[in-house]
Amino acid sequence: MAFLYNTWYAAGWASDLGDDLLGRTFLDLPVLLYRDDRGKAIAVGGRCPHRFAPLHCGRKVDGAIECGYHGIRFDEHGDCVLVPGEPERVARNMRIPSYPLVERDGVLWIWLGQAEADLTAIPDLSDRLSNPKFTHVTGSMNVRANYELLLDNLIDPSHGQFLHGALLKRDGFFDVPHEVRQDGMTVSSERVIRDTAAPPAYAAFLADPDSSVDWWTRAQWDPPGTFRLDNGVTPAGANRDAGVRRCGVHLITPESATSSHYCYAAVRNYRLGDREADEASRSWQHTVFNEQDRPMLEAVQGMMGTAEFASLHPVVVSGDQPAMRIRSTMRKLIERGGGTR
């Protein structure tokens, strides 16, 4: 499968990278993540070129990574600095890749392409993850499904009426306009139901749970895998900031053709600094993403096997418009040269 390489992907939450060596696979590439003695986050190839041992099974020694198999060491640039018993062999063909890794807004961003990394292209999530009017809790999981299935899932809020029906079902959802927009490479999808009852997931946080509200759900995608979700309720006719908002951040990074890394943040504008509300957000995330989305996406991948999406001739309905725009945009970006290494 072709991937888009010359771009920034989320390698994980910065808070999840501590003193231990962390082995990951991104875009079929083995990667080792770790922090140096100063705490700086580093990303290098995760496979020793000698006998292909996973380097996360080694250890940090004197600022270098020592392979746990034969003790060969590599520095943060991927250069070999020691071959035990062969001091002159620290050389030429004994090295591993080194990848740009930037820590910003609590996210580790990695560049896996061969083109020079463009620091100005790192997604800016400060409006949600570093904004004092919001608070957030984070989570992550591995999903045994192709990353485009996750993109489909996040841009299409209609599945929430069924897969997440106990929490999000709304009468009249399919009766209101489905607004789909594309601005350059950005694709968004939105529905608004006005003057309605609040869904159970929001009613508990309203001063008057039985009051009439405007309810909205919006998803925005930026390539290759950054989603900004905005869902909530507000007193009928009021500004959205006057109500209960959940402005989630979802970051999708391919692991392989049939598996993906999924990082998510539940961002809210109510009950800031409230640990009980934090736990409620974590519980909601676990229910929706781990117990509902993940099993369904993995079941879909199981039905597809290793077949390409288009080769199965999927039947497209009107609600698929934003997902198909995302797929088309990704194809164009890959064809422009971002899909090779």
C-alpha cells in the first residue's frame, strides 16, 4: 500500500514517552522513540542493521542506544558509535535512519519522508490543547484496521446515531441539511438540529437538562490524519461557547496496510479542573472509541481482508461525500510525490 511520507504524523502523546525505549511501527517503518539525557524526544530506526534485532529491546548507555542482541551502539543521528571488539568498524554501512521529531502542544510529531522536514507544516492544535478556556484528557489505542477506515469513521457523524445510539441518538438527525465543504485540502462535515432536547451525553452538564437547545456535530479533517471535532449543545439561539462543547482532537497514523495508531483528546469547556469530570470524559472515550468504534472498524477490516477498498466496489450513499473527498485528496497528495521513500 502507498502511504503519504513527506508530511507530519502523530507519533504519540508526549506524556506517554518517558525513560523507557518505545518501539513503534509507522507506515511499515520500524521506529524507536526515546528521550535523551536532557529529556529531548528522539526518533531513529527501530531495527538494528546487523541481525535485525528490535532496538527497543536494548538500552540507553552513555547517550547512545545499545542493541540488546550484540551490543552495537547508535547515537541520536543514527550513526554507529561502537561495535564490540571492532573499534574501527563504527562506520560507513552500520547505521540506522534518524527522523525529525518535534514536541508541540503535547503531541510528538514525526516526519518519515526523505524530503526536508517543513517545520511550518506541523499542525497547530494550540486552540484546543493549550487554550485556557478548555481542558482535556487524552488516550490512545492501536486499531487493527486501515487508517482510511478510521478517517471514514471520524468524518461521518451519522454512524453515531446507531453505533453510539445510547449516547448520541437524536430524532431528526437525518432531516436537517448535511453541510459538506472542502477548502483546499481541508474537508469538513456538519449537521445542526435546532430547538431540540439535549442528548443524554450532554444533558447532565446543563443547568437545566430539560431545556431546549441547538445541537451540532462537526468534523474537520486536514491531511494526512488530523481531525478537529466540535460537538455540543447550547441554549436555543445562543452562541456555541455559551453551551456545552466537546472539541475533540483525533490523530490517525498508519502502522501498516491493516493497522493504525489512534491518539485522541476529549476537549471540553465545562467543569474545568474537575477530576470527576475528567474521569467521566475518560469513561466516555473508552466506551465510544475502545468498546464501540474499534470492534466495528476491526470487523470491517476482517471482512475486507487485504483487499483494496475500491476493488470491493463499495456502494456509495450521499452521506459518504466527505469520506470520498478525503480519499480522493489523499490519492492526489500521494501521486504528487509524497508516497515514495
